[in-house]
Amino acid sequence: MTKIEKGDLVNSGKAKSLYKTSDPDLYILHYRDDTSAFDGEKKESLEGKGKTNNKFNAFIMQELEKQGVATHFNELLSETDSLVKKLKMIPVECVVRNIAAGSICKRLGLKEGLELNPPTFEFFYKDDDLHDPMINDFHIISFKWATENEITQMKEKTFQVNEILKRLFANAGMILVDYKLEFGSYKGDLLLGDEFTPDGCRVWDSETREKLDKDRFRQDLGDVVESYKLIAERLGIT
Ligand code: TMP
């Protein structure tokens, strides 16, 4: 592991904090136990979630890198900290849905569990006060949040991640229902940033369809961190 000093706090989000380092191109991402849902309305500290998600994210990012998706992840620094490249983030969330759940069910009156074939894609504007409204490509261009080329790349990369992770989860007896990705630029390249953990995706058991992700927290189903650990264990994350 690299010896790197944690510098000033750059930004503290709902579940992670970002710190400067002695290298201007690198940041430290610190995973906290804080858990939030419904744009910060429901909050709790869940012991061990920070450690679990830090390790989970490292595994997924490394798996994606191996299969050709460039990410900001550099290396694990400690149980709760990862070294990442400093990105200029695009303030949009890219969501791919293989199965209808969550907001799309409310918005379009769908029954949870409906298979979406082909999978569908949605952009959301990252703003809790506005409750992350759904937006389209034209908004992104008009407000100059990203270029046409970056939009194309975000869609391509998000679907590429779907192919890789759908298989990974299926091989471990789970269904990847949906997930959210965020991207940012680094020295002219668009890289996958933020995190991929059970906080930002939906994962069901393939046989029982039991919810194993943050819906356990949103819907008060209990055993939230235990369930995240179960997903990790099935994926072979040690
Ligand atoms: P949704 O059903 O609430 O729109 O969310 C779709 C997926 O994206 C779900 O796995 C949760 C994830 N997501 C986040 O993690 N953060 C967000 O701000 C949004 C809008 C979605």
C-alpha cells in the first residue's frame, strides 16, 4: 500500500468524504457508516457499512478495469479509505434498469419486477434539494453539464458495465436489477467515478427475489449491512 498523507477535506457527501493528498492529481475517498435515502430525508449510521462498501467498490472497480472500463480507482489505502484520481465530475447520474423497481414504477405506473428488455437508461440531475429530477440529453447540453461526446460515452460505458456486472452477479446467484453510475473527466479522458456498492444499485437473490441492497434500508427490511456482506461473500470478496 502507498504511504500517502490525508490532506484537507474537499467535500463531505451523504456517505463518503473526499480529502486532498500531497499529490494534486489524487484524492482519498473515505467511506463512512452514514446511510441515507430519499435524498437525505432518511438517515442512519450502520456499523461496518463504510468498511464493507470500501472493499466492495474496490473489487467492482478492479473487475471493471480488467474488462476495459476506465475508472478513477487507484488502490485501497485502509479498511475505509481508497486512493482515487481527482475527477472533474459531471453532475448527472446515469441509471440503467434491467428490471422495473423504485422510481420508474411510481413514475410510469409499472409493477415492480417487470423485465425491461432491452434495458432502459435514464439521466438524473444530481441535486438533493430538487430530489434528483430526471433530465434528458438536451438539458445536459443546454446547461453545459457535459458535451455531446461525453453523453455518448456515458451511455456506452454504463451499458458496458451492465454487460460485465449482470454476468458477474448472475454467476453468483443474483440479479442486477438497476444501478447508478457517475462519471468525470481526468486529463481529457472520461472515467467512471464515485462508487459501485449496494448503496447505489438494486440486487435480488435469483431464486427467491429477496432484496439484498439499500432497499432493505429504504423499506425497513432490516439486516442492511449483513445483506451487503452476503452479496460480497457470494461475489467472492474477502
Ligand atoms: P431510483 O429507482 O430511485 O430512480 O434509482 C435507480 C437506481 O439508481 C437505484 O439502484 C438507486 C440508484 N440511485 C442512487 O444510488 N442515487 C440516486 O440519487 C439515484 C437517483 C439513483
